Amino acid sequence: MNSNRLKLLFSRALRTSLATPLVLAGCGTGSTNLNGYSAIECSSQGVLAIDDLSIQPAPDSVELRQITGYGREGPVFYETRGSTGQPCATASDPAACQIALEEARAAEGFHGACFDICTSYFLATTRGDEVKTWSSLQDLRELLGSVETSQDAALLAYASGYALSCGKLEEGAVKRNLDGSFNVVGTKGFACGEGSDLTQHVLRVSRDGEVSELENHVLERGSGSCAVGRRPVGLEGVTAGACEDALGHHFARTAHLEAASIHAFLRLREELALHGAEAGLQDAALASAMDEVLHAEMTGRLARRFGATPPPPAVSAVPPRPLAEVALDNAVEGCVRETYGALVAHHQALHARDAEVREAMVRIAEDETRHAGLSWDIDRWVCSRLSAPEQQALREARKRAVALLRAEVAAPVDAALVTEAGLPTPEVALALLDTLEQELWA
């Protein structure tokens, strides 16, 4: 299907949705009693603040640096995400000190996560002529010595593998105890599919830097599918579409599925070749996989900006499928979910208040519209090769997918995701679906 035809249909759907009232909704979750807790201190970049670390003797400067690698053997990039002090202020040779600081590297860091993109963090300090890096939990304990501030405690909890939200108290909070230790509230996991959950953990950080868990609570359980788009067969632990009110978690889940879509399109190309599809369809599937690499990078950056790390997609190996199964998968994942996902991306590109989100969604919307067009091209090609009962099964699968999608988008959406990320409210989402169902899925 020509992507321009889809764009015209999307334009009509978006105009229709403008007449739908904007209703913002949230969702409540259970958590520990947060009386006496304060929010985690973060920098303007949405990462942990480091301006009040109790380092003695005091360094001239401290930098929090992010390590980003594209695959375990690909190029590695370093980015300073936070800094305090004046680098090399007391160095006898400031120029040499500055060069050493610029070249300071760590092979691995703390709070690491890896899928197609690997990220972790380390600290770089200057004191006189000395430039040092601190890249592990043990390094941080050595650097801090005694834990004296809430930033000390938060940093050690973060380095222990717990996510700390900069905006949600139930997902990122700290308080000082009477004995001088600290309690830190963080999270692990994602509400990503049946059997998954986002769990709140209450930690105790002792004066000597030991991190121990006091209690945990499930904030949100996963169910169904957490986003729309083409998911590969064999994808494990995919995410839930339940109410989310953390931008970081939303974009982490989005990046998770964008990375999973790489596998989906590569497998699609292989199966198209196996069943004798024309070269143009195979090439378009490969090009789509390359698009998804960029999408995973873009949404991953947004996730990290909002304090979350995308979970890696786990895709189990499955044998090649018969043509009828490939057709059913394409009907559900491509003609329904990916088509709707492309429309939502256009909505975000128009309505997201956050400029970086808008910029990302403009590119993603263009690519996803092309991917949706490919899905319909595959549907047209494959239908002529299916029996009448198989074609009927295809139509029924598409109807079930639309019904399931309708139920998913009716779930409440947090106000921040509507305003900052541009996601449609349930009312608007249902209006968008109505247009697609009347003009495309009927």
C-alpha cells in the first residue's frame, strides 16, 4: 500500500480526533508509607545529582559519565550527564589535567543494561594533578567513605541496580534514619506482559555503604501487550498497556519493543524469501529492520533522559512457519497493531509538548507509516496464495486483533504521557480506531 494513501487516511483520523474532548486520567498504585521521604535529587538532564556527595578530601570536580555502546563489539561513546566543581582547579599543570580528564575512560560501569545498545555509568574526578575513574559499586564505596548525604545513599542504591525516578516519589525517594543510615525507595522490572511486574523496593543504605533490602511491593502487574507495533514471534516478557505515569518507563518500554521489532523484520525477511516473495518485499523488510535500529536508539535516549533504562528484548528461536502462519502474524502485528502504532506516532509528533519527543516522533511516524504500508503489501501478496478457509481465518484474526486493541487503548493514560509525550487519551484513541476500522479494517 502506498504510504501516501495511509498518510491521507491518518490525516482524516487525526482531524476527526480533534473533536474529541481531552480527558486526562491517572492510576493509583500501592506502595510503602512515604511519610518523611523526599524526592531523589536530579540534575536538569534527568539523572542523579552529584553536587552534594560527601567525598573527603574534596575533589576539584566530579563528573557523571554515560557509556553507550552499539553491540558488545561496536563503537563506544562517552557523554557527561552531570558535573560539579571546577575541573583541574588545583592542578600544577591544568592543561595536562584537562587532557587526562577528557581521555578518562572506563571499560564497564555501574547500573549497566544492554540490548542492541549498551549503557552504563562511571564517575570521573580531578584532585590536584590526579584524574581518576570510579566504575563499580565497590569503587563508589571507596570514593565516598562514610555515607553522609542523601545523594550518597541514592548513588549507591543506583549502582546496586535499582532504578530511581526523578519525578515519582513511589519510584524514587530517600529519607535519613535516626541512626544515620538512609532508606531509599527504588524500583526493578517493568510491567511488561503476563507474569511481569514493576516492583518497588525499600532499601537501607548503612553509613559504611552497605545496601540491603527491607521490603518490596508490586506497583503494577503486566498483562497483554504494552505497546503497539510489530512484535517478533518468540518475544518473551513483552509489556503491558496499563496506566503508566512515568515518562521514563514509557520510553523504556517503547525502546524495548523497537529493539524487538528489529528481530521481527529480520525474521519476516527470511520467511518471505523462504516462501518465494518478490525481492521488493524482502528488501523492504530489511530496510524496516534498519529503521528500527535507529528508533531503538532514539527512544532509548529518551528513556535514559527520563531516568529509565530499556530492558533488553529476549527472543527465543522458533522454526520457520508455514505461509498461513506468516500471513496471520502479519495481519495482526502489521495490518492492525503496526498501522495503529504509525497513526499514534503521527499524533505524538503533532501534540507532544516536549520538543525532543516531537522531533523523535516526526522521524518515527514517517518510518512506521512506511512499515505499515509494507504490511498491507504483504497481506495483498499472501492472500492470493491462501485457500478460502485460510483467508477467512485471516479476516477473523484481524477482527479479534482490532477488538483486543480497542480494549487496550481504553485503559487510563497518565497526564504526563498525554501532555509531554503526546499520547492520545482513551477517548481520542478510540476515535482514531473508529476511523481506521471504518475506512481500512472493515
